[in-house]
Amino acid sequence: MRTMRFRRAVTAVSSLALAAGLLVAAGNAANGSEASDSGAAARVDNPYEGAQVYVNPDWSAQAAESGGEAVADQPTAVWLDRIAAIDSGSAGENTMGLADHLDAALEQGADVLQMVTYNLPGRDCAALASNGELGPEEIDRYKTEFIDPINEIVSDPKYADLRIVNVVEIDSLPNLITNVGSRETATPECDVMLANGNYVEGVGYALATLGANENVYNYIDIGHHGWIGWDDNFTATAELLHEASTTAGATVDDVAGFAANTANYGATVEPHFSIDDSVGGTPIREKSSWIDWNRYVDELSFSQAFR
């Protein structure tokens, strides 16, 4: 059974943000609950339905300057990939902090702002290129210097009517399935993060803390079908996601859905064949070296299977 995944640089992912990603609601998503006493807008099943999504001015300007005028007005996510990014933006020419973006979203008349929280201790244990600033044991700093300040900002009542979609720690939990122990792709760093539990603890804390806000919609990362789609990876990942979603005060109600196609990618919908097709009387799951017993050929079917 294959466990190898084909990586691309995080810098490439961040430039596209969620434009190429896929968010799918979990089966337990809130169902149009009443607004809370804080005055927040009523929670909905799908935060994107009928919504105007915030266009990040930092990203838009850089896209236009580099020949990307055709996509410069597309919504993208605000990446919070280090502690300093909360107040002063992520690396490069991204200078706006989270509060700046939220204020700009209100000025745009947007209904939805997308953000990615991406700063776990020992971040991305399988790839040196996207390691973060926090060491493997710095879970307390993650909580008090990263998640808590973000929560202080998003919980400001002036943002109560803005739906905040939070993609939680991409490229983290699935590493604890495929890149540990006796797996061919195992790394010592991932073994450490599995043993110390800080990925699970950190994701749970982020879900619980930010999910306490009625207008925050947490989406937990599931990688992509070409990484987690095999039976041994899929079931173990689902169990680990549930563990994280019930750790550090979190409950499954703090998870609005799943994010796929951000930590690497595949076709959102495969139009040319399905997993049930056969060639010469042999199922393609068995015959094709590309599929190689995977149960999925695209991201939509893979994501919906987690519901």
C-alpha cells in the first residue's frame, strides 16, 4: 500500500491560498442556530452560501504587479504562519495584520474572511522547507502567543457579523499517520510529534478556543486523496482527527468541516473516469499503477467520505 505523497513548496500553496482548495462541511455542522446574546449573526451550514468573500489587498496587489491581473480580484486566505504575522502580516510584502484584514473586510462589505492558522510546534515534521518557528515542545507558546492573541482579535464584537473561515493547521495530523514508525517515509521529527502529542493538543486547542466564537467556522485539514486515500491511511486519519477534535476542550461541534487540496493537491472532480471503472475486465483500482488500490480519484469524493 502506498504511503508516499508528492509535495510542493508551501510558498506555492500560500500564493494561491484557498483558491484551489476544497472545503467540505462535516456531517455535524451547525444548522442555522439562533444568534447568540453577543449579537453575532446566526450560524449557518455553509458560510459561503450567498456570501461575498474578502479579497486580500496584500495578495491582490502582488498578483497584479507580477502579471496576475486576471486573478488579482479573487478571494484568498490570510495566512497566519508565525506569531509576528498576527500584527504585521506574513513574510514578504504582506504587511497587514489580522485586525487590519478584518477591518478591510468590513470596508469591502464582505461576508466571509478566510484565514489559515499554521504555526504548530514542530510544524510540518516531514519537510524542512516548511518548518515553523516553534520547537517541538513549545506547545505553551503556541497557545498563549499564537492562538490566544488571534482569538482576542476575532472575538471583538465589531466582527460578529463577519463569518471567519479558519483552516486549521494544514499538513500536520496526516503526517502522524504516514510519516512515522516503520513507514518508508518516516522521519525522526514526525516520530517526536507523535510521541509528545503536541500536534493533537495544538489542533484541539485551536478548535476549542476559536470555535467558541459563533462566527468562526473551523475546517480541519485532511491532506488530499493521493496521500490519505488508501484504506490504511484513511481510517487511521479519521480516528486521529476525532481524537484531536475531542482534545484540549474541543468537541466535534467545533469542526465545521474538512479542508482538502491545500496540503498538496489533486483534481477536485475527475471527469474522465471513476473508481468503479474497469479496463479489459480488470478494475482500475487493481490495474492502474497510478491508482494502486486507492479508493478515490478526486478530492470531492475523498472529502465527502470523511463526513
